[in-house]
Amino acid sequence: MKDDAILINSGRGPLIDEAALVEHCRRHPLFHAGLDVYEHEPAMQPALAELPNVVIVPHLGSATRWTREAMATLAAANVVAILNHWPVWDSTEVRPSLSDPPPRAAPSIVNAADLGLPVLLEPAAPA
């Protein structure tokens, strides 16, 4: 990478080797990095916060009105489903939760198995 490049990471997961990034930023002060997520989240390489050419922000990638409203709607749908003893569906597809009426299933509970919640492979049809 060029010595004066700017790296922006807003992708989830271990996309950036933070130890290597620290060393690169120390050796190349004109190189800059902006991080919204971290390699081993929620932990991050402590030296990153000390570097003057690195900007660290707390998940601002989701800070739009549309995204925050969608997150709130999804969370509310999960609460309604759990209170009604509806199962969780095992899918990354959450658009059915936005239908009217929404399916009788919790659209997005990633730790459903750990919580012992019943899981469907497909969302239940609306009543």
C-alpha cells in the first residue's frame, strides 16, 4: 500500500490485521486509517488509540435515520415474537419481518440456539 494512502474499515470481521496496521502506521506517518469496527471486536489493538494517524469511531456506520429505524423495528419484532412464544427463523433474510402483517416468528435472534429457543428454517406465514 502507498505510504500516504488512507484506509477506511467499516466491514465486520477480521478484515484488517491490527498488529500489522499499528506497525505500518508507525513506519509511515503519512498513512492514515479510519476504523469503525475492529479485528477482534469488542477488543482492539491498544496501540491503535495512541497513533495520531488513526481515527477510531464507535460504529458510526449505522448512524443513519433509515438504519436506526430499521434496527428498532427489527428489535421490536423480536420482542413481540418472544413474548408470543413464536419461534426464531434461521435465515439472514429479514425482509419478511417488514411485511404487513409480519410472520409469526422472530426475525433475527443470532444466539437463539444458545438461549434454547425453537428455530424454524423458514419464517411462519402470517395469520
